[in-house]
Amino acid sequence: MMMRYIAFIFIIVLSVGEIVAAAQPPASFADIVEKAIPAVVNISTTQKVDMRNKNFSLNDLPDNPQDLFEFFEADPNSRKTRKIRSLGSGFIIDPQGYIVTNYHNIADADEIEVMLGDESPERYKAKVLGKDPKTDLALLKINAKDPLPFVKFGNSNESKVGDYVIAIGNPFGLGGTVTAGIISAKARYLNNSQYDDLIQTDASINRGNSGGPMFNMKGEVIGVNTLILSTTTGGNIGIGFAMPSAIVEPIIDQLRNKGEISRGWLGVLIQPVDEYVAKSMGLQKIKGALVAEVVKDSPADKAGVKVGDIISRFDGKEVKNIHKLPRMVSETQINKRVSIQVFRNGKYEVLNTVIEKPANDSFGEETEDTEANQGSPEKIGQVILGIRVADLNNALRSKFKIEPTLSGIIVLGVNRNSPAIESGISAGDLIQQIGNKKITTIKDFENEINNIKSLGHKKAMILINKGNGTRFILIDLE
């Protein structure tokens, strides 16, 4: 019996020892760096700027410290234009000289020069083969006499939070610099673009690192270092981000083969599904994307998608949150027939459509609040939940520029002491729905509010049109 206990204890100690050993960092990154660093390049761009009319900020300062003296000593009135240089990073993905970098590194450049190596670097003029501002990626090409060292993409989807990573780049114009850290988080969304799905790392990334590669422990590129969160100094504070290779590789393939990006388009404006939206819609799990607007004659419109639907699956894949759907749609081949599962009126329905090219990239920004003064507003319409609303007529349509095709009730004003003022609703808004119920008259609005209250709900989900787009808002009923 005693021998069994001894054996058992020995096994536990051995297992813990294995875990501790596995958690130890590598003795050195040298082998990976030695193979990878020859393929990492410095990118120098030159831009002509009108010095007389230019207001400079920190972002305009050269990344190369040696250029600062020349920058500040220049007399803005001494010439009409002046060349300003900036530095970034990139990496070679093909021995023929194809180079990946960030779009913002070369966006306004008049000349682009690629430098290989730090000591007596080889310099090449680079040509832009393609660029994609949405993902901040660009593909360059240089012509070298001999085949160049290159690196390969890995699968960022296989990387995990806590994995070691290496970043190589050209911070502050210092030349090839290696830093290491771990993956701090995945799928970060920073509202920089609808295609954000960033890898967060604590590996040092600074100005000039942009466009450089992030490597896994196999020496594969799993990300393109893109941006940092920083203080006003612009220095590293341990929070950097890379565009994952799962997004980068197909984008670069399209730029290389076509010179441009072809994205799929569905034609919906969407909002997040939170706990209250899920509860009010009868959805058991918080997931999907709430449809706030459907573009007329778009693939979504042709499929029968309606405002108030929650898109839960697209082309057979689950839509876990609002951030996933734009990427899923954009990566869908144009003219492909897809299925769309929506949650509507307490049940799931499957719709079908054909994905098209984008008709318009944006719905525009919301307008500022306006005040309504239609004669004596206090004598017009009816106050419900602190909101003065009125049925639409020709005079109100003309005053608030409501298109003839739109229906609903118009907001004339909001009581500043009411809970509704915090919801963002304002004079000139058009109330079109409550949940999935269309509203065309004040009576519709009042009846549906009373119905929601009778069910014990404390909030109502109202669809408003601000003239340049629609969205759902929550209003307290108490």
C-alpha cells in the first residue's frame, strides 16, 4: 500500500515539473531571428509638402533622429515645397522581391526606397503593386539581381493567448531591431475599421515598426505589426497590435494577382446584440448582429432581410457577434449564393441571396441634433415617455425633409427631464418601429408601449431614422 502512495506522489511531482518546464521561456530566440531578420526590410518614403501652409504635429516628425535637425532648421518661407522623409518596416514574402508593409507607411509617398541590411544597406526603388486602406496593407515590388531571402506566413488562427512571439522592425530609424513578448489577447476590435481582428502583444513596438512582421516560434509570420496604444510621447507602453495572417495572406494574394481587393457586399447596417436586445427579442443566447437598416435592392433586400432581424448565421457559419459579420461577408466570393439565418418573431428563418460588389462603403455619419419649432410645438402631437411625437403630414415632411417613401411618426422634441433624453433621440427623428412592430401612427406607438409594459419589460427597443441612416435605441419605460 505504501508503495502505491509513493508512486502516486512521484507521478504528481513529475507532472507539475513538466508544466513548470513548459512554462519556461526559450533559452534564446537567436536561431529564429538569424533566419528571419535578412527578410525584414526598412522602408523609406519621401513626400513633397507645401511648407508655407503646413501645420505640423508630432505625427509629421521624421522617424530618423538624424533628420530632426534638418527638419527644424528649414525655413518654411525659403521654398514652396520641401521633401519630408519617414521610415517604416516591411518583409519579403518571395525571392523575386515582393514585400508586405502597412498602407499608412506609403499612403502619401512620392518615392519609396527599400533598404536591405543595416551595415552598408542595399537600396532599391520600390513600386506599389496594390494597396488596401481598409486593412492598412500594401504590397511592394523591388527588382534585385539575385533571389532574396524571404519568410512564409503561418496560421494565426492556431496561435493562442500566452504564446511567445517575436517582432522585428525599424523603430525610430535605428535599423533592424528584435523584440519579444507574448500574445496578450486575440480578436481585439479598436473601431479603426470594420475589419479589425487584431492580435495584441506586449512585445515592444514603436514608431517605425509599422509594417514589420510578428513571428511565432516556428519562424512563421502570424501578423503584421500595425499600431500601438501609447501616451502622448508615442513610445511603447506594452500594448501593440498586429493584423493577423489569417486576414493578411488572402488580401496580399488578391493584391498580387489582381492589384485590387474584391469584397462581397450584403447591404445591411448592423448593431450589437446585448443582453436586453436578446431578451426583448426572445433570443436565448447573446449572439448575432441586429439589422438596423437594409439598403434597397441590395442582396439583403432581395433575400427578404428586414429591419429588426438578428442575423445568426451566414453562409453556414455562426455569427458570434457584430464584428464577425462584416469580415465574413467581405471574404465571400462575389456572385456566390449564400444562406442567411435570421431570428425573427421568436423563431429562426433561412433566407437565400447572391453576394454582390459593394454599392456604397458607408451610410454616413449621424447628423447633429436639431430643434423643432413648428408653430407652437406644445400644441402639436402627443407626449409619450417624455417624447413629443406627431403623425406625419405634408408640412412636417417638408420641414424635416422626410422622404415620401418613409413612414413613421416624427419627434418634435424631448423633455429634458425625461429618461428619453439619455437615449440620444432628438427632434427631427422618425420613429419607425418598436422591436419588429412597424409604427405609422401615434396610436400604434402608444399601443405597443402599453403592450410592452404589460409584459413586465422596463425598456423598449425603438428604431429611429435620423435622415442619414437608421438604428435601434433603448428607452426606459419608467
